[in-house]
Amino acid sequence: MDPVKKDCYDLIQSIVCTRDILCRAPGCDKYATAGHHIFKRDRMATAFDPRYVIGLCVDCHRWAHAKPAQFTDWVISWMGDEYYFGVRKSHTVVKDVNYIEIREGLKRILARKEIP
């Protein structure tokens, strides 16, 4: 993987784990150590938007991948209409992805510590 693209994925992980602190899965109180993309990581319109990445602990991250339908049902109940806005946004075709620009934007978000 391109090192700048990898930096972007690492930064979004840091952003959501800093924002969420604790795992967002229902009933879990462990520390968030993994950023889980609600929509596929390769969907560039949402891949680096903190609204569509959620902080989970390792166990709940496994749950999200092992039982995606159950996880999605929970996400819909948690996010409400924002989930459906994200679905539409995630299907937006993004051409000419500038990972350097994305990386700089993510660095600014992390530096502000006022993470959406």
C-alpha cells in the first residue's frame, strides 16, 4: 500500500479512537482500539470521514466483521437517518483521490482534538 494512503488509514483510526475513547458497541465498556468503517474502506467518499468510522474494542471489531447484519442493524438504530445519508454518500464516485491532501486534513482534525 502507498505509504501516504496508509498514513490516512492510520490517522482515521487515531481520530476515532481519540474521539470515542470507549468502545461504542452496545454494552461494552472497553477502550476503543480499532476504528471500524461503517461502509467499505474503499468507498472514498466516506472512508476518511470520522462520522462513518466508529471506535470499537478488538472483540467488538471482530463481532462487526463476524456478524455484519447484526452490526448494521445496531448501527442503524444508533445513527438513525444519518446512516442512510452515509449510504448515499458512500456510493458517490470519487475520482483523483489526493491522499496527501486527505492526510493533511486528517492531521488538522487530530490536532484540534475537537473531533466530529
